[in-house]
Amino acid sequence: MTEIGIEYQTVLGLPPVDFVHLAADLGCHHISMKVAGGGGPYNPYGHPAYSMLDDVALRRRFIAAMQDRDVSISLGEGFVVQPFHDLRDEDANLDVMAELGVTRVNAVTMDPDLPRSFDQLATFVEMAAGRGMTTTMEFAKSLTVPDLPTALQAVGHVGRPDFSLLVDTMHSSRSGHGAEDLIMLDHEYVGYIQLSDNTLAQRNPVYRDDSIDRCVPGQGELPVVEIVAALPPVPVIGVEAPMRSLAVAGTSAQECARLAVIGARKVLHAADEIRRVRALGCHT
């Protein structure tokens, strides 16, 4: 049975220990996490920046909170291929992820040099594997890997069973891939799913400004139920629903996350019903 996790972006910079308690209070046992975060322009609550690489005490409190509340990290995030950044320099951050119990990390690329991006991803997958982690890669129209065909090229280039795709329902839709495309994917190509809803068309000139203000799953314009039903079942679907407008208007991170989780549960229930009907049709 697929469980619902809460992605780091959803809580818009909430400190790590507080994030653990929020997830547990909402009945979610999984979160995604970055080694360092908070602060920055996409933090409407004004939370301070943190670094679990530099702050060993915070790291220990975070681990203790996860153990106490039965919460684990379903996805380690924050690894980005960039033109002047070699992912081999991420050793220390991967070590922190391993200490936090992470078994899957995700990478994206913003390096316009596609062959270099693919080589960097292959290097990163090997580094993660050395720590007992599998790796996914996310594609989006705002990234160097903008669509599913290019993402599958990356999978072919890396050529390892511990490297697969992260499919975000918003990014996939905006890249032009609907349920009819995703249902054709071999199951081993999909390692993780992020449930996101929004308008189909980008509203703001800067993609990041647009994607940080999403909808409660099931209340946007995207066919999220059909997409989830088309994708293979995975152990955890992470709800990525940062709702900046609600946050700026005074809605707490806890309430935004609660709304997102309620919406996600409805989406997953509806997707399960589609799968059930499809399975019945196959046996008649």
C-alpha cells in the first residue's frame, strides 16, 4: 500500500525538527529533506537558515525526533548539477544523508551541457551507491532535462538498476506528458513520485516563482488522479504542494500541509479506484 509523505518544499523552510513533528501529527511517516535549507527568498514564514552539515547538535536532535515520532526520510534532496560545480564535491553532504538514514537521493541538472550533465549524474549515482543509496533524477521544463524522452536518455546513459526517474505530476504535465504517456513506462524506470497540482499553463515569467505557489492536490487544473493511476505503485508518494499565496496571507505551515495531505489522500483513493476498474476490465 502506498503511503503519503510530505516533501520539503511543502513546508516552505520549516526547521527540520518542527517538520518531523508536523508530519507525525498529520499521520505521515515520511518526509523529504535537504542537508541545508531555510532562509532565502522562498521562505514567507521567515524561518532561519539551517545546515545539518555544520550543526551537529541539530543533526542529532533531528535524528532523535525522527526516531521518537516514527518518521523517516523517503527522499534526500538538494543535489544539483551546475556548470561550475562537480558533484564529486558532495561527499560530505551524502555522508550526512547516510547518517540520517536516507536510502534514496534525488538529483537535477541545471548545467546546459547535456553530455556533462549525464556524466555527472553517472558519477553521483556511483557515489550514492557506495553509501547504500539509490538515485532518482527529476525532469522539468525549467531544467536541462526538460522532458521524458531526454530523461530516458539519461537513464540509458547511466545504465544502472539503482538509477531511475522521479516523476512530478506538475512538471510532467507541463512538459506535455499525460497519463497516456506515463502508463507506457516500464515500471523499473519510475523510482519516486511527487504529487503536485497547479495550473497547466505557467502563470509567472520565472518558473520558480510559479512552482512555489501550487494548489491543494486535486484542486488544480492537472489530471493528477489519472497520472497517479497510470504510474506504477511505489511505496511512498511525496506531496509537494508549496502554497506561497496562502502562507503570505497568514495560513500556517501546519494548516497548508494539512490541506495538502487531505487532498493527496483523496487523489490516491480515486487513483486506486481507476486501477481497480482497469484490473476488472482486464479479467473480463
